[in-house]
Amino acid sequence: MKEFAKQILKSKGLDAPEILNEGIWLVEGVAMYGLALEGGGAKGAYHMGVIKAFLECGYKFGGITGTSIGALNAALIAQGDFEIGYKLWENLDPTQLFECR
């Protein structure tokens, strides 16, 4: 897999990355982090809080993926809509999720 990724980068005119650690690559002198978000409904709210903390600490992610609710959050982040996703979770009312009788 690492060799395949290196070939893709080279085909785009980029230097092959140096693997610093599993999941952390150094591409053209910049550390790239990948982020994988699991599924699990309410965990989606926790995802956004943790990612907010990472972003406030200056982390940048070169790739993001997820399963179930993690995929929804990953898609929002990948398209540059982190703040929209964060506010969605921050303002979510339980009655929007459950039929309360």
C-alpha cells in the first residue's frame, strides 16, 4: 500500500513521502495526519469536539474517512464545512432524533 501511495504522488509530480510513523507521513516537509472516525450515533458529537480540539492545537489532516455517523462527519470536514457540522451537533435537540410521545 505504501508503494502504491508513493507511485500516485510521484505521478502527480510530488515527492514520495517519508513515513514517520504509522498514519503520519511527511510530504514535502509537512507532516500529514489521517483521521478515521467510527460509527455509533451519538459518538458523532464527540468526534466534532475532539476534532475541534485538534484544530485549535494546529493539527491539519491530509485525509479523513469514516463509517456511519463518522462518514457523515468526515464528509462535512472534507468539504470544508467543519463549523457547520459542529453547530449541527451543538444545537441538536433530542426531539429531532426521536419521536417523543
